Amino acid sequence: MTIFDLPTPALIADDEGIAENMRRMSDILRGSSLRLRPHYKSHKCAALAHRQIASGAAVGMTCAKLSEAEDLIFSGITDVLLANEVTDPLKITRLAELAGMCRLTVCVDDADNAAALSEAAVRAGSTIRCLVEYDIGMNRCGARTAEEYFRVASAVARLPHLCYDGIQAYAGYASHVISASERETATRDNERKVAALAEYLRARGLAVSVISGGSTGTAALKSAGGVYTELQAGSYLFMDTTYLPLGLPFRNALFVLASVVSRGGGTVVLDVGVKGIGADQNDPVVLNGRGEPVLGTCVLHEEHLMLYGSEWAPALGEKALVIPGHCCTTVNLYDRIWLYRADRVADRLEVSARGCSR
């Protein structure tokens, strides 16, 4: 059975491309002190998480939501970082229970939240590991000053059944800067901020064993910088058109298989829209039968991809590969990923954390 026998739209992934991207990330990190902690939100597939761990390159997994962490833990992953704050009382109780099943780390940026985590961990008889988040430019979560950070981190370090491990410092905006020199400048500026914070903390007797952050677009820079200890890259495994202009050493391995349902007058219509492909970042790219990008203006509707002003003249019913604009949000729209090798279906993987947004 080939991938072109699948009903469309279908989410498919090049098994050899995935393996190659994993090798290339290992090459980037080899010889450095940086360890990979892949982000689960990029594929939401427990089978792929285990494959990343089994490769030896990853020390554990990063996730965005408590429900993602639960999916990972119930699949047998033993080291999970929840790279967000958890403040809902019911979720805190569940977090403390899950912390008794594995090495579970969560982010904190408030002393009262830390106290609530501690109380839940005491009740559950577990230990919750904590990274205190530092805002280095996202203007989202995290302490804004070194003094504020120290107050929160000191509170975490004193509380029973909590373990302060270090710093969460994520700057996702730097990862998508197209100019390599500007991306490096932004990354080095962020590293200087984090290094200064770590020095400030150590001078006050607070050990910093982990500095976690970074993403696919800054992987090589973080590896060479020597400041961070963990890299939270996720998209490197699949890639997408948003990362395409950066010239990173990874190849596109994730596609949506779609069918031509109408054509004429320089317009080609495919049977996949925003319900089947992430539309929150760059536009998707349609490939022709030779694997070449098709020129034209792409517009997504609910159920259709409209390609205007194209010289492509496909047959009605012809199937095409579409590179998503954003791999993470695209994966979350499907129940399964079809793996293929040389166009033949090799496996079918469950997107086990699809819809895990709590």
C-alpha cells in the first residue's frame, strides 16, 4: 500500500526524514554540555517520544500541558518537564499525584503558587521538582528581575516536598528570526541575561543545576553558547514552512496528503483547509508530483486550500503533498500519523495527546 492509496486529507510523515533529523540534532549537540529535552507539543505522539528517548539523545520530554504530561507518563516516559505554570487547585492535586510516578518538573513564577504545590506534594507523599521561570523577552510568564526571581526561588528551595533545580528561560521569538546574524545577536543577548542571573543566584548561595529553554531555530547557537544545559526543541523532528527560510540543517518530514477536487482558470482547489492544516503561522506549501513547490497564492478556507495564479495543471483527483505552515498545530488536528518509506506505508502511529489542551 502506498501513501497515495490513503483517503485524504491524511497526515503523513517520512520515516527516513525523521531519523535523519534526529541524527542531525545529535550531531549539533555532540561534544557540548547541552542535552535535548524535546517538546511534546510538536508531535503529541507517545511512540515518537519513546523513539526520541531510545535514540540516546534526549534526557526526557518537555510538554506544555498537564494532560500532555499525563499522556507521556502513562506511556512509560520517566522524566517530564511541564514548561508552564499550573495554578488550578484540581490540576495541582493531579500534578502532585503524577510526581509520585516519575521525575516530574514544573515551572513556577510565584511564591504562593509554590506553596500550593508544596501542600499538594506533602498530601500526595511525592516530590515536585521546580524550575523558576525568568522572563527574557517573551513578556509572558516569569520573574522580570533578578531580585524577584531570587525571592521566588528561595521560597521554592525552603518548601517541603519541592526541589529547586534551576532556571526556565524561553525566548521563542528569537527562534524564528530569519536573519542568521540577528538571530545570533538575540540569542547571545538572552544568554548574557541568563548567565548574569545564574551568577547572581550562586553568589547568594542558591545552586543552579539546570538552565532550560531554546528551540529548533536556536539549537546550534545554544549548543555553542555553553550557558544552557537543556534544549526544548520540538519542530526539528518534522519541520514546517515557517522554519523553511532559516536554512536549518533539518528536512521537511511532515506532510498533509490532499486531493485535487477542482481546477480551472489558474485556480487549483485541494480538499484540506484550516480544519486539517495549521494556519497560525506561515502559509503551507503545495508540492507537485515531482516534489517541487508549486507557485501561486495560497488561501485557506474551512475545508479547502485555494491555490490562485498557478501554472500547475494537475489531474482531477490527483494527490499532492502539502508542507504545513506550523507542524505543531497541524498534528493536533489528526488522530494518527501515517509513516512511510519510499512512498509505501510503513506504520500508523496514534496521536495519543491530540486535544490535550488542559
